Amino acid sequence: MALRFEVLGRFNHARAAQLTLPHFVCQTPLFMPVGTQGTIKGLTTNQLEEIGCQIILGNTYHLALRPTSELIDELGGLHKFMNWPRALLTDSGGFQMVSLLHLADITEKGVTFQSPVDGKQMLLTPEESIQIQNRIGADIIMALDDVVKTTITGPRIEEAMYRTLRWMDRCIAAHKRPHEQNLFGIVQGGLDPVLRDICVRGLVDRNLPGYAIGGLAGGEDKDSFWRVVAQCTAALPEDKPRYVMGVGYPLDVVVCSALGADMYDCVYPTRTARFGTALVPEGVLKLKQRAMAEDTRPIDPTCACMVCKNYTRAYIHSLVAKDAMGSQLLSYHNLYYMMQLSRNLHSSMVQGRFPEFVCSFLQKMFPKGDVPEWVCNAMEVAGIDISLCCAPFPSTQD
Amino acid sequence: MSSSNSIHSSAMKFAVKAWSNGRARAGVLHLDCCPTPIDTPSLLLSTRKGLPLFISPDLLPSLPSPDSHLLHVSPLHFLEGLSMTTISKIGGLHQMLGLHEYGFAAVPRDSIQCLPEANSTNKVGASFETPCGRLLIKPAEYMEMISSLRPELWATLADEVPAWVSDKRNKTSVDRTIKWLDECIALSPTGGAVFGAIVGGSSLEERQRCAQEVARRNVSGYWVGGFGLGETMDERPALLNAVTVSNLTHIFWQK
């Protein structure tokens, strides 16, 4: 165990905490930008520090291909390689393998696939994944899990869940640096509450430093999504961090935080920036639209970031999809937005005004009161009264 | 040898600090907007739509100052997606780019993507090949852009021709450039320093003729264009030499 987790404020399931990692003391809830190849596209590490980024995610699969984990190890680890003084998290490599490689095949041994470099048959085992992650040196490393899409049904989900538990033991055995790197387990089980429960209990028995909720953010309906998160957070230990993998829409982050999750990662903010979309309190702003060409307001008048303080929508519009600077500036704003959201979640819980924050957030995003039903249901379970920001149901009108 | 060693305009002051044994001289450029003076000779940072490529504005201070406070801007970049009315509404380059302590030098050609297209240039305007197609820019249109953008210094519109054109075409380019110089000066906004454009291709005589004509006008400096269009490296020093006349105290040239 190489972390400390201390809850500082609560509202029902939701909690604000201090997460002390080897390289940085973090405040949760927090969002982690994804730095696929040892870099966040469009931003320097200085800028990331300035906007308040605490943990960055690195992709083991991509780093193992280029420049290889051995080289990173030789050069002193990923922190030094990418000049990032704060915390790092690496995933196991399993997800990319399954999502990027059509010819990946999962067996008890591990994930067999065709190398994209030379077409050779390769095998990623739990042991190999942990070894690679040991070399990369991140503060948090992820177990290799058997991931299945939640849209799949049938016995495959059960098989994957039990295999995940078996692979967890192999990961624990292979982990050579437990005092410097925290190995998190990943809860699988699809949308089946029984399977999820078995998986949670199995992982909790292994007394890990932290737990992730995996297998979501892959096309399942929102109602199923929040229910799985709620079930898992209710069953996972209070005194350890909970990481919902692949969650990045601001609304999803707020709902999951209300349900008791602490950490999130997603490519969404940076990827959508490269397509010209900015994150704003009202939802999204598509800078490519013709109407933006004459709009001399900032992207978000309430945002304090360098982009919103200096640039008009009209200028950014002239850059997006044509000049790299457009992607850079929008990525900067979008990440700043997510960092600010994280800070607001943390401070509102510490200051005892979390429900007010949630209401205010929903009011800005749904000014007509048309909060989606899944959000209302989730907030009910979270014990947060959002009736003030929901319009009355149509049947009670006229 | 020379008359004044310094030049004033409302936004710019230039003075020569030291002369070498030859023609080279060290100078200092004061721009109202820049907190520290800029030593010359000085290299301008190239930009795309006003911002340096890949270096976002918050990272600019990490470059050595004051050497990186002069930015080259091509007004043609803004023809894609941003109207001059909107730029005026925002308040010009400084406001639009959030770069208040940087000086902007506007020249239409950027030597990367906006290149003079001599075959299509005619008596009405200068033609450029740009990412949004071939554009014909008339002096009046160009001055509208300058008035909206409000750079610290700007070059007048020129007819730049490659080294291999006929003598007749080369001579025409000088005639046109002088004509457009006068039209631009007549339309110049207050506040910016005018740099008269000097062309003449690979002809020493035409270069000299153009320089002499421009020197007669009331300009704050000189922009020497038409280089990097087919002349050899060997030819260049002589051509540049032909241009520097005794009362030229500020030159900036572009490859």
C-alpha cells in the first residue's frame, strides 16, 4: 500500500477526500486527463500543473509499443521521461488491446493479439502487464481484467468476471513494487447485479489499495450505468478510493460523485476539443458553427482560464479544424473546465453545500427543467433533492 | 554620410546605436506596446492568424525577451473565417490575440502558405496563392485590413515577381509597387508605422530605382520584398546593397 485516503467532507454517499500518493497529494473527486503516449495532446506539463491537474493517465499499450517500457525504465520512469512531477496512473493495456485490435483473442493465459508493428502473434498476460507497469513507474497501476462490452449478454460476462478475479491474484503475485505503486482491482460483471456483487466481494477480500468500476462507458443505457455505479459504491469499502473508468461527460461525473465515486478518466474533453467543441456550463458549444464567426463573447464568461480571459468565440471559430492552435486552445479550456468541476465538487462537499452545487449545475445545464429521468432517479438514490431544478411533469400541466 | 539617425512615428521609434566598418549597424526599436526596447538586427516570429505556431500565448514568456516580442502577421490569414468588421469590433490584433506587450508587423506574404502569384497579379491588385484559394488583393482592400488589424508596423502592397520574369514584367512590378505605395499611404490609419515596399527582382537598376522612389515618400521604414523567389544566394548581397541608400535608416527584409 502506497497511499493514504482521508475523507474530509460528506453528503450521504458523496465524499470529498485527500488522496496521498507517492508523487502528489490529491483532492477528490478528481478527473484525470488521458496522456496516451506520455503527453496530453496540445498541452505542456507546465500548463497541466497550472490548470490544477493532479493525476494523468498513461496508456500501457501505447507506451509498451513506443518507446517501450524498458526504455522508460532505463530513463528513470515515466515521470522523468515526460517531466511530470505529480501523480500518474497507468491502465493495464487490456482495454486498448480489445478495442483497437480486431484479432485479439482472450484465453485463460491472457490476451493474444497480432502485433500492430510486425503482425507477429503476441500475448499479454497479467504478469507481463504488471511488469510493464512496474517499469513505467506510475503511482497507481491497474490489474489486467477480462473486459466485455456491457451490450453483450450471456455466459461470457460471467466467465469474464471470474477470470478477472483469477487474474487479480496473478497480478498481485507479479507486482514487484507494492510500496511505491498502488495496484487497483477492477470490478467487472456487466450489468448483472449478482455478478457485480460477487466480483466486489472477491476484490475486497484481497484488500487492495483502491478499486475501479470497469466495463462501463461502452454504450450501455444511462439507467443501467448509474445503477451499476450505485451498487458498487455501496458495497466497496468506505476508506479506499473508487475509480469509475472511462467516465468523462461532466454530467456523468457529477452523478457518479453523488453516488460515492472519487476518480474519473476519459479522452472526451481533449478529443471533443480537437473537433471544435467546448465544454460550458450549459453543455457544449460547437465553435465550428457559422454563428460563432461574429460572436465576440468568450467561450464561457464564467470561466477564469487563459482562453476565456483572452479570446472571443469568433477568433477560436476561425482556428478550429484548420489550425493546430485551435485544438490547443480548446483542449486547454476543456481540461481547465474539468479541473474546475473537480475542485467545485470537492469544495462544495467540504463546505457542506453539495446539494446546492448539484442543483446549480443542473439548472445551468437544463434551464427548462428537463433534467433526464436517469439523473433524477440516480439523485433520489443519492439522497439529493433536485426538485427545484426539475420542471413539473407534463401531466400536471394544463 | 547620413541625415537623421532616428525615426519617429506614433507607435514606433528607431535609432541606430552603432555602425560597423561596413554597412551593418546595430539599432534599437521602441514600440509603445513593448515594455522593453528591441535590439536590431531582429528576427520576427512567424504566426498563423496572429499566434505563433504551436506556442500558445501563455508559453510565449518562456522565450527570450525582448527578442521574441516582434511578430510577423499576414493579414491574408484572417480572410478565412473572420470578417474585418468583427476584428474591428474586437479592437484589432492586440485585443483579439490577448498579446498586449508584443509588436505586430503586417506583411501580406508569409513565405509558407501565402505566396505571391505574379502571373495573376494585374494593375488592379496583387495576387496570392493561399489556403483558401487564389486571392486578388487591391490596395483599398488591403488598407481596410490594416485599419481593422492595427499593427504597429505594416508594409505597403507590392507586386513581387520571381527572378526569371522578363525585364518588361520586372519594370512593371516596380511601377505598380510605387503606385500602390502612394495609394496605401493615402489610406493609412493613424498610429501604425508605414514601411514602403521595395521590389525590382534581380535587376540592380530596378532595385535602385524603386528604392529611390520609395525614399522620396514619407515612410517610417522600408520593407525589401521579392527575395526567395528564384534569385541565387550569390545575387542577393548585391541586390540588397543597391537598395540601401544613405538616408534609409530602417529596413526590414523578408526572405
